[in-house]
Amino acid sequence: MKPAMWYLIMIVVGFFYVYLTAVQYIRGQEANQPPTSYQPHYDPQYYDENLISSSNTLDFEYHNYAKMTDFVRSMSATYPNLTALYSIGKSVQGRELWVMVVSASPYEHIVGQPNVKYVANMHGNEAVGREMLLHLIEYLTKSYTTDDYVRWLLDNTRIHIMPSMNPDGFEVAKEGVCRGGQGRYNARGFDLNRNFPDYFKQNNKRNQAETEAVKQWVSKIQFVLSANLHGGALVASYPFDNSPNTTLDWSQLLHILNTTQGKDGREEVDYRSVFQQFTSTPSLTPDEDVFRHIAGVYSFNHASMHLGLPCKPGAHSFSNGTTNGAAWYPLTGGMQDYNYVWHGCMDVTIELSCCKYPTADQLPKFWADNKKALVRYLAEVHRGVRGFVKDEQGRPVEGASIKIRGRDVGFQTTKYGEYWRVLLPGRYTIEVYAGGFDPREEDFTVVETNPTLLNLTLYRAADRHEAQRRPSYVGGPNQQQGAAPQSGISGFLSSISSQISNVFSIFG
Ligand SMILES: *[C@@H]1O[C@H](CO)[C@@H](O)[C@H](O)[C@H]1NC(C)=O
Ligand SMILES: *[C@@H]1O[C@H](CO)[C@@H](O)[C@H](O)[C@H]1NC(C)=O
Ligand SMILES: *[C@@H]1O[C@H](CO)[C@@H](O)[C@H](O)[C@H]1NC(C)=O
Ligand SMILES: *[C@@H]1O[C@H](CO)[C@@H](O)[C@H](O)[C@H]1NC(C)=O
Ligand SMILES: *[C@@H]1O[C@H](CO)[C@@H](O)[C@H](O)[C@H]1NC(C)=O
Ligand SMILES: [Zn+2]
């Protein structure tokens, strides 16, 4: 071949290489790759003996990625019986998204035991939550042998703690900067709390690596209760964050008003009154009582959140330190609505500090203010109903759809047939559907003191007549033999259950 031909080939190949690289960059490299299937790899490197320190009392300083990584590794080395460290994936810039399990059984899921989680620092410049979770890890592990409450919690709960969902953003955020957007976004400039699929509105934001990792994570572990920690206000804000009725896009509105702070003004409390008319409509879930309660558990166990004081004169104040998310202001693509609608996980957004990134000398006070609330909130997972769905042979039924009647946001059983639902004391009806089985419903009562244990047996659809003759659940009061079970999930969010199965197949 002539040299000219070689040059031409090289130019063409080179052009395509550059083109594809550029396309991949623009699309977001990680988002574009099929996500590697999530497997908590408990890497032996995390048990480096050298990391074990006899008195690893955590300092009240901010911990950048390197220091945070040292800390969680050293904790897993020091407390191998109470902690397990894993990563759910990497940030855009390649930092690990660390999760520390704190539990009496950190490596093994005890069948029947609920999983809960905390996620902090998804806005990289909202830094207090990140430090609170590091202190929480230390507090829980060190208190296990000395504090009966903590021991009970760790004996009965698997707690997953992610101190930073946006480690890249944190690295460029500045200590002492209370407002603004530097470090808020991930390394590609995306707001991670606007990056999730949305039930009410189409979300066209390009899927980011950090979001994808979290979606894989929450699809593999059935979290029952969780919170995500933010800064810029002092309030516990619960779903829905979005509502079907907003007519004006929030970011558009801010753009019109030409503010230079933030993309969407979540924490721009000064402007709140201007927008009040657009934001005052609550968007309530069918679990409003539960959300209001668990948000209150945080705010009333917090030193001052429940007082509902405004961050500064004229700023928004919240009765009892809690609010419905959309009543404050609606947003599309938030993580808490996603957790709840897609996975039935009760997630609350907790704004811990008026200043997003206060100076480190204030951290001891923040820890003192939040410690009890952080612990008590997680214990709320031990109320409501739980149990197993099994077939006639006593084998677990995986992926059975469950809902509590009147609460049409459903959830699914795990591969062990487990389910959990946080409910306040009262009488309820549970409805269970699984392919190939007759639908099942059952009345039950929830009391204040302990969760109701309720196992449900499903009968093959072919055995219908047989099934209706025998008393399938002996313990249930008001069992109506032969009553026609509902043919499917119905109600004001009736489309959710079918959408969820579609979404599962799309997003894995
Ligand atoms: C962990 O548990 C094992 C078995 O109970 C025990 O032998 C070991 O000493 C424990 N290790 C630590 C560091 O507590
Ligand atoms: C605000 O308006 C000024 C003048 O119209 C313009 O130069 C500036 O870019 C605007 N800022 C934003 C954030 O839109
Ligand atoms: C939306 O608007 C309809 C009709 O105006 C109203 O009935 C409904 O309650 C509203 N929903 C929310 C969540 O605000
Ligand atoms: C605030 O909390 C009190 C005490 O729990 C309760 O009675 C009241 O209804 C709450 N108010 C709001 C608006 O949530
Ligand atoms: C419910 O099922 C679980 C798992 O099979 C079993 O361990 C438990 O004893 C059952 N509880 C009741 C009340 O039947
Ligand atoms: Zn935030």
C-alpha cells in the first residue's frame, strides 16, 4: 500500500477515536457503560493490621477523601466484628463511594433483619452530614459494649452508612462558605439530587455515575428506612418532593430572576416568600402519617430542629422542624421520592445546618445536637409489620408485590421472601400478589411496643378451590373465607405498581 493510503487510514481511524472519545465524554463515561453488577466486595486490603489503632478517636476536623478513606479502613480493621467496608462504585473522578456496614453481623445478612441506610454529602458542599456520619460510625462501634440501646440496635439492624455520595464535589468545596454552589455538583456539573428517575415528571438529566451506583445499590438491598443528610437549612423534609401540579419550573423561575447562587435555589431561603405561591402546595404520600412521625422523631431528638426557628430573620420557618418536600418547594429527580416510589423505602431529607460548610470548630456542637437523633431515627425501622411470604411448601416467594391497603406505594419481597413496612399503631390490611399464585390479603394490627410478625402463605393459582377451603392463615382476625381478593393494586397511584415493573426492567 502507498504511504498516502496509510496516512489516510490513520487520519480516519484517529478521527473516529477522537470522535468516540468526545461522545463518550459528553454522554458521561460511567453513565454510558452498562453498570457493573453490584457486589459488595469486602476486599482483604481493608483489614490492614497497620491501620488498627488503639485509640482512634475521630477528630472534629473535616475529612477529605484520603482522610475519610483512612478512617473507614481503620474502623473496619479495628472493629472486624461490627463493621464491614464496601464500595458501591466510583465517582466520575474515580473516588470510591464507600459504605460502612455497622451491625453485630456486618458481613452476613441475618434473614428477617431489616437494612437501613444513611447517605450524606450528595451535595458536595453540604459537609456537616459527612462528618456526622463518620462520628456516628465511631460512636456506634465504640458504644456497642457499653450502651444497651446501641447494642440492641446493632444486634437487630443492619446499618449502611455512606458518608459521601459526592466525594468529587467535596474536594472542591470550601470550608466556611455557607451558601452558593461550589462543590454542590458532581464532577460533570450535575446536581445528584435532581438526577433520579421521577414518578411525576419526566427527568431528562443525563444519568451520572454516582446516581447509577446508588440505583444499583438500592435495587439489590431492600432498605426499609433511610435518610439523606444535607445542609443549608434546619428541617426534616419528607416525600413527596415533587407534585403533579407545578406549572412553573423552579430552575426556570430562578433564571428569570437572575440569581447567581445555585442552579435551583434549594437553600436560597431569602427568595422563599417570592416563590411562596408556587411552592405552598403539599404533595402528600399515602404514608403521610408515617413520614410525619419519622421526620418528627429526628427533629424532636435533635437539640433545636423541632423549635422550627428560621435560619435568620425573615427566612422560612418550619412548624416542628418538619415539612413535606413539595410544600417547601417541589423538585424533580430527587433521591427520596425515588427510594420511596421505586423501592418502598421510607426516605427523609434532613437539612442539618443553616450554613452548608461551617468552620470545623462548630463540628463538636453539631455532633452533640445530632447524635441522639441519628440513633433514634434508625430505630424507627422496628415498628410496623414484617414477615415472610412463602408458598405451600414453605419456600420463600421472591418478588411478591405487597401493599398495605390504602397505601398504594407498594414494595416487593426479597429473595428470602422477607418484607417489612413501617406503620404506626392501628389496624391494616395487607395485600400480596405474585405471578402464578392466588392473590392474598390479611388483616393485622400494629402496636406501639414491637413489630407485628406476619407470615403469609400463597397458593398456586391452579389450587384455587383447594386454597379457598382451607384456613390459610390461622392467626388472622376477621379472616373472610372465600372473599374475592382484589384483582390488582388499585388506588390513586394505581399505575405505580405496573410502572415499577417496567422501570425495573429498564433500570435494573
Ligand atoms: C470477633 O469475634 C470472634 C468470635 O466471636 C472473637 O473470637 C474475636 O475475638 C472477636 N474479635 C474482636 C476484635 O472483637
Ligand atoms: C443576569 O443578568 C445580567 C444582565 O442582564 C447578565 O449579564 C447575567 O449573565 C445574568 N446572570 C445570570 C446568572 O443569569
Ligand atoms: C392536583 O390538582 C388536583 C386538581 O386541581 C387536586 O385535586 C390534587 O389534590 C392536586 N394534587 C396535589 C398533589 O397537589
Ligand atoms: C407538632 O407536634 C405536636 C406534638 O407532637 C403535634 O401535636 C402537632 O400536630 C405538630 N404540628 C404539626 C404542624 O406537625
Ligand atoms: C415466619 O417464618 C419465618 C421464616 O420461615 C420463621 O422463622 C418464623 O418462625 C415464622 N413465624 C411465624 C409466627 O410463623
Ligand atoms: Zn443539599
